[in-house]
Amino acid sequence: MTSNNGEKPPHTAAAAAAATANEAVPSSATTEQQEARPDDERAPKDHTGCECKPKVVMLPELLRAASHGDLQRLRVLLGVLHDDESPAPTTTTSQDDDAVVLEVYRSLPLLPPPSTTAGEGEDEGTLSLLEGTTFQGDSALHVVASSGDDGDFLKSARLIYGKARHLLEATNNNGDTPLHCAARAGNVKMVTHLLELAGGDGAGDQRKKLILRKKNHQHETVLHEAVRLGNKDLIDKLMTEDPELARHPSNGATSPLYLAVILPNPQVAMQLHGYDKMLSYSGPDGQNVLHAAVLRQRDATGMLLNWNRDLTGKGDSHGRTPLHFAVSIEPPTKIPYYHMILFSILRHIDIYTLCLDRFLYPRKTRGDSLTLTGMLMDADESSAYQPDDKGSFPIHVAAAEGNDGTINILLNKSPNCATLRNAQGRTFLHIAVENGRYTIIMFVRRRRRLAAKIMNLQDNDGNTALHLAIQDGDLHAVLCLLMNPVVKVDCLNKEGLTPLDISRKLIPEGLLHGSHQRIWIKRSLRLANAHHANPSLDHRQEKCICRTVREERDSKIVEKDDDEQEDSKTITESTQVMAVCSTLIATVAFAAAFTLPGGYSADDHTNGGTPTFVGSYGFDAFVLAITFAFVYSLLATFSLVYSGMTKVDYSIRLEHLNSANSLVWLSIRCLLAAFALGLYVVLVPVAHKTALLICLMCSVVLLHGHTSMKTQIRMAVLLQGRIGFKVWWILGRKILRNFLHSFWPFLIIFGWPAYLKWRHQQ
């Protein structure tokens, strides 16, 4: 690039030349393309396959003069006093530096000049001097073209061209001509000058077009470099010289229009299209410009669809159309802020989808045509029915991404695409279940006709969406499916297994926590009245199931000892962790019992030495809570002693471990209650509201960790739509039983002081 005054600092020109040389190094991705090149165009390589020293290394003084645009030095090196004078003898010079240069020059290997391209009057030594290249294959004309475009650089290019005209079409190791290098550097004047040289000597426009359309190893012409820079002046110059230049390449490589679409400003693409309406739309990896517009520039999508609607149905090398790309990147549906409040409150019990679905996904969306998916569907609805190489349709891709808004658009414009299946015979609901996209499952549930179509469809293995959810162990997906009464819970797959059979089969053996997902899945299926396969329906199926169960039992007997050893190790590790907790709680409770809130009364008072708040409701509750915490932690420690003994029977160890687990949790809750009561007793006389806030916070924390209770409430909410309010009666008893088991000490902690206070008032 030149400065405003036409001058360029030497170091800047050298840097530009070095940058151009570095960009010319071919990457490993072009290895196959290089192998297809003639031997005389390949860069020299050693036995290891690495590029080695070129046949003729460019003279350092020539490289320096070319990169700096030093016209006088070039004239000396090339033996030219003036542009229109005949060559001067290369051995007669009065300068010592030139003599040294000539001595170095004589020591370099020389190549004979090409007889067909060199002019008859060219000096053999000068031509051999210009045959030298850098290690990137750049000739002197490459270096000059990439270094600047002021007056001296232009004259230097003319001087070199006059001595070796074939260099204008010579390529470096990357296949770049000097014109590529000039365009990459943004040297518009140099590009214009080189084109003038190409059109001289009666060659006309034909030679210009040949040079302009010459491709490097990346199949890119000079126009690609101009588009990549976004240089409109350079693009105008190139397209004026060859209006059909944007049609190249047309063999599946990256076209100039593809690069223009990637740019943030669509003006370059419009500029190219203004010169030629038949320009190339191709891109890398079999893509076209519409793929690039969908991924990079939303505004250009509508423009390209106006130019060529056929692009929507063309897939890349993997069969993916622009619609496949669009549905994968479409932004999610925007939720109004007042819906977000409800979402935040109810998201833990999964009822928010029932409340918000009708607001988020209306049957007809007015803004469909403003989205990428809507624009592509308006251009060609059949693109929704075009699969990729793996058999996945755009609706499958949208389901995998969890984009429910996009699926809504697809179904609004083409409802029948809901039943499309991929290569595995799976619908978009199967894909949503596989990827844990719960919003898609709830989306289907809201549309009764849609749910009736696809909820029970089976894939190539006979699995419904419910089968897949159970195989993945996804309790949330199972509950979302079961809440729809349309879902059949007794479908058989090709192995003759119902969802309940799969659930039972996949429950792991050994030591399990009661909150294990697969245990809850089996319970939820039981609540939904699921059954095992009926052997009477098929005697062969009965044999298959019985044989499978028998083989599993035999294998369990063989591996029983190994499983018990592994479980014994698990018990030992769990014992160590729980022992630390129980010991710590016992220590804290013991210390708190003798450091009572409020301290003790003075000795000179009545009942001196007794606790200050003795007899108050809060103090009595505190004493009971700290006592329960200490007792339960000690009992847990005793149980952990037995569970940690490896010589004790496995079943006894497991029983003590389960007992210790319950006792530790009880002691933690009692200790937390004692903490809240202690602060309440001290603060209530002076900061009543603060004391109440502390009690409220601790009450919320007490409910933390009750995963079983929260899961049961979730099951009741979601299964209510399937089996009615009966589910609350069934699960309500279990919830109440779990609640009493976890909090029964609180009946004594808060009940006994209340009873004493009532008796005192009597």
C-alpha cells in the first residue's frame, strides 16, 4: 500500500513483501492439488517431503531493490541505464558495491532462459538473474507487485517485465501470479499497470482475461483477493476488464460471491451481481452462497433468494440444505418478561410449560416470514422434505437443537413434515427425547392432533419415544411423555419388551440410593398402569423373555461375589465420609449445650447460675433441638462403627449404613433448628422482625435435600393429566409419610414447650 505522497518507507515495503511471501506458502490441505501439478511447477522438495532450496535463489540485492521499489538499483543490476536504452555491459562499473554484487552473482547457479518466452534481445545473464526466486517461489515481479504501487514501483514492474515478460504469468509455490500478489496487497495502481502490460504488444484483451482467470492452488482468481479486501475500486477495475470474471471458479470451489456474502457489508455482493447476473454461487464443501448467508449474514438471505430461489434445494457435500443450517441457528422464541417471572417461580415443578405454551406458540405466527426458516420455506416449501446424507430432515435438526420456535414455523407452513423419519426410522420427537429437549416434548403435548400422530410411532427397532427416554434413564422426559394420555405405556418393541420391561432390566444391581433415576422411572410407570409383556400373546416371546431372565440370573449368581466386594468397598468409603459429619455435629451440639443463648443469671439473683431465658418457649425448644442433634449424631456414629467393619456380614453393614444415613440427616435438621431458635431467643426482645426472618430462612433450608419429596410432587403434577386427581391420593400418602419420617422430632421440639406453656397457664 502506498502513502499519500506516493512514497513508502523501506521497512514497510519489506514487511509487505514478507507478508505476501508468507501467504504464498501452500498449506497441507493443498497436498493433493500439488500432486496433480506438473513436475516443473512444483516447489523443490528434499527426501523428507519438505520444501528445500529453489533451483536459483534470488540475489539478495535484487530482493532488496524489488521490495523497496529502488528503480536505480534495479537498473544497475539489470544493466539498464534508462528504460529506452540498450543493456549496458555488466562487468564495467565504477562502484565497489556493484563489483561485489557481480562477484556474488557469478557464484550462483544459472538456468538457461526459456527460448520461447524471452525476447530475442534479452541478455542471457540478466534473464538468469530474474529467474531467481525466494523460498516461497516469488519472482522479482511478485515482490514488486506486492510491495507498493507508487511511481517507482510501477516503473520497476515495467523494467522487470521488459526483461522477462514471462514473469507476468509465472506462479509461486501457492500458484499466485504477480497480479494475485498486487491485489492481495490492495495495490490498485499496480493491478492496473500489470493489466496494461499484459494487453501490450498487440496481445489485446484475450491475454488479460487469461491472466485474470488464472487460479492459484486454492482455485482463487485475482477477484477473490479484491473481494476479500472489500476494495470496491479494485473490484470495479477487474470486473470492467472481464465482466464474466465472477463466474470463476464454477466447479464447486469458493466463488467470489461466496466471499462477498461472508463480508459484513452486502454492498460488495450487490456490486458483483450488478456486473454479471450469471455469476457463480458455489462455495467450499459443496455449499453455495445461501449457506453462507444463512450462517453469516441474515440480511443477504432475502437478497439471494430474489436472485436465485433454486439455491434453497441444493445441499452441500453432506446433503445439508440451507434450511438445515437455518433451523440449527434460529434464535429461540422470546419469552415476555412477565412470563419469565412465572417461569422462574414454577420451573422446579415443571408446570410452567402448561402455563406458557399457549402464549409462546400460537397456531399461526405472524412473524414467521421474517425469520430465516420462514424466508426459506416461503421460497421453497419442498426443502423441508429434503434429507441430508444421514436421512435427517430439517425438523430433526431443529429438534436436536431444541428449537421449538423453528419447529412451530415448519409445522405452520408444512404440517405433514411432522411424520418424517430419518434413516433410523425416528421422528423429530424421538430426536428430542434422545437429546433431552423437554420443551419439544411439551410442545408436542399441547397439540393434540400432532401428539396423536407421532407420540406412539416406532422406529426401526420398534422403540417409541417412551422406550428411548427409559433407555436413556431420563426421568424428566419420561414424566413429560407420561403426562399425555395419548402415550401408550404397553407398546412392544422388536425385542418384545414394554417400557416397564426395559425399566426393570436397566436398574443397576448393587448398592443404590433411593433417589436413583431409574428407580423413580419404574415407579412412575407403575403409577401410569404400565405392565410387563404378556407372555400369553406369543409363546416364542415367552421363551425369549424367560431365557433372557434365566441367563441374567445365572450371570448374577456368578458375579454375585464380585458385586458384594465392590459394594463393600462403597460402604466403607461412605462410612468414612458420614463419620466425619456425625462426629462434627456431635462436637458442635455438645459445645452449644453448655454455651446457652443469653448466658446465665448472676449468683446474687434468685436461682443464680441458671440460664437467663429458662422457662421461655423459644429456650425450651432450643434445648430440645440441641439434645436431639447430639443424640442422633451419637447414634449415627455407633451405627457407622458397625458399617465400617469389613468382617461384619454384608447385610448387617448395609442396614447400619442406611440407619446412620437417616440419623445424620435428622441430626443436621435438629442442629439447624437449634441455630435458628438460639438466635430467635436472643434477638426477639430487641429485633423481632430480624428474628422472624432468620427463622424463615432456616425453614427454607430445612426443605433442601428432600429430592424424593420434590420428585413425588413433580410426578403428581405431571401425571395428573393422565390418571386424574387419584395420583394425589396415591402419592400424597407417600409424601406425608416421608415428611413425618424426616421431621417427626420437630413435633416434640415445638410441641412439648407449647404443652408446658399451656399447662402453666392453666
